Amino acid sequence: MNALLFDSLLAYAHFVALIGTASLLVAELLLARPNLRADALLRLQRIDATYAAFAVATLATGALRIFFGLKGSAYYLSNPVFHAKFGLFVLVGLLSIPPTLRFIQWAKAARADAGFTPPADALKRVRRWLLIEVHLLALIPLLATLMAHGITGRRG
């Protein structure tokens, strides 16, 4: 396979994975609303698991781009904007832990009691975490665009 085509396919896979990650995160936010029923809680947990899988795919395709893409690892690993982008992605991943733990807890409660609904204050906290994640995740394509246009964040 031609190197340019391979690099383009890696970039495409990376974009699809990131778009999937963002879409699933927004789906969680839309589903996590007051008066959640048991079926919605179970769906929320499945969506969250798929969100995690897409986030892993985003990391994997990003790693493939770093080590097998045309720009090479030196380009990425020496670029402060890349480090900011990667750090932001890790931060979003860490921020996803509290909602994930709640979703697991709520799904377990919903399986035990079909009438279970999450407490309003806990649901409000989860929505706040999800909103923060969405806003931070939205900055990642900006950093990618800066990198693509040669902005490195270095002085001079």
C-alpha cells in the first residue's frame, strides 16, 4: 500500500474514532436526565461501555499515526501542542471515571429493582461531569488543527 494512502487511512480511522467518542459522550448527556427508568439506565451503561471502546480506539489509532504515520514520532513527541492535546484527552478519560462508576451502580440497582431511579442530586452531579467532559473534548480538534497548521506552541 502506498504510504500516503496508508497515512490517510490512519488519519481517517483516528477521526472516526474521535467522532464516535464525542457522539457517545453527547448521547450519555442527553440520556442522563431526570426520571430515568430502569431500561434507560441499562442503555446508559451500554452506551458508556461503547464510549470507552471508542476512546480506546482513538488512543490506538493515534498511536498508530505517531509510530507508523508519515510525520513520524519525532514530529509528535517534540510538539508541545501534541502534549497538550494528549493531556486533554487523558484528562477527559479521568473525568469519565465518576460517571462510569455511577452508571454501573445505577444499572445494578435497576436490575435488582425495575422501579429504581437515581437520586436527583447524584444525577445532577453526573450531568455536570459529562458537560465538563464534552467541553474539554471539544478543544481537542482545535489543538489538532493548530498542529496541522504548523503551530507548535514554541517561542521563537
